[in-house]
Amino acid sequence: MAEGDARATPPSSVTGRVLSILSVFEQSLAPRSLTEISAETGLALSTTHRLVGELEQWGALQRDPNGRYQIGLRLWELGQHAGRQVRDIARPLLQDLYSLTQCTVHIAIRENGEALYIDRVYGTRRVPQASRVGGRLPLHATAVGKVLLAFEEPWVREAILAQPLESRTSRTHVDPEALRQELALVVKRGYAIAIEEVREGSASIAVPVFQRSGGIGAALGLVVETGQAESLERHLPAMRGIARRIELSVGAFPLRSLGVRPANPPS
């Protein structure tokens, strides 16, 4: 059966029909007309008109100047509560880690083939920063990224290692086989270290933050000047303690739902 034919069979329940309308915007946020929504969901035009009208009234959908429908601001705001809830839990724990180490600390999750930095508390000493909150860096070149990659499912890890690996500095590890061995060591030791792999002058260490289900959820990292790289491991007890506190505080809530709220809401 062709993909278009599969979509032509509408859900039988009202909830399923509403969700099928919202899922139209899952792959592309481009505005749609009623006719396009009807065609993509397989719903009758009259049914589409009624349900879309209710969704618009609630705020889940809104019309653009051309009368086409797009995701509404209220639905976007509702989605922000999930990530904000977890960030609100993690933030004071990051501050605790900073108070124990006086170093810049951050937390990151995997988004596709990159480490997405969710939050950061800056230390008192200036350290060259390669990223910011909401920024992304290659998984293979950062301590948090190596942790996320090491504890991922094997097929995800292999898919990323099969891609061209960017060399950010002369010290970036880009040989896939050498990285496999390094990641195996990360799993064995329970932490990763990266020295000047993404920016000269800085070194970092990271530990995993697991979900209650056992899978990797996030990575907790700490950054110092390169001259302090030899003493990075002394921070491991504090980092592991904070990582466990995050795990216990978050519980079953999916860490990967941590999202960085845009500076301005979508219009």
C-alpha cells in the first residue's frame, strides 16, 4: 500500500482524528489549508472543518494572514512545560556542583548526531567556551558527547561513527576505530575526558545521567583550563553524586524532553 493510501484511512475515534490533524504538522510546520489537511488525514472536509475550528478556538491551531492553518501558540506553550519542569529540577543541582567545584558545569542531551547543551553554570575562572546554552557540538569531540555516544544503543553509535567526523582542532579524535576503543573505555570507567578537542585552552570531563529505565538520558560535564586537565578526575565523586540526585529527582520523566526555550515564541 502506498504511503498516500495509508493516510487515506482516517482514525475511527474523535481523539484519533484530532491527533491525526495535529500530526500533519509533525514533519513540516508549513501552513496548510483545510483541503490539504483533509487530504493528508483522510478525513472528510466537513469533519476537518469542524475539528480544525475547535482546535483553533482552543489555541492549538491558528490561521496565518492567508487563512492557512499552523500550530498555535497555546500548543507551543503547553509543550514548553515538559522541558521547563526538568530544567527547574536540574538547575539547582548544577548550582550545587558549581559550589562544590567552583568550575563551569553544564548538562547536555543527544539531539541527532550532536550534543545539545541544556543548561550551564559558569565558574569564577575564565575558560574558553566552545558552546552556549542551546548550542550544539559534535558528539565525538566533547566529554559530554562521548558519554552520550558511549552509552547509546550500538546501532545509534555505529550510525554516527559511520559519518564524516569533523576535526575541530588538531587534537580532535576522528578515527572511527580509535573512537570505538575510547568509547568502550568510557563505559568501563564511567566517565569521559576531552582535552582541547573542540577548542584550544579547555578540557572537560563528563559522567552519564541515566533514566529510571536504565538508558542514557543526559550527560553532566565540567570544564577547566587545559593546565588543570590532570586533576579533572578529582571532581568525579561530586559529579557522580549530583548525577544520581538528578536521576532520583527526575524519576521516569524523559530527560530528552529537556528543550531550550527559544528567545522569542514562534509567530
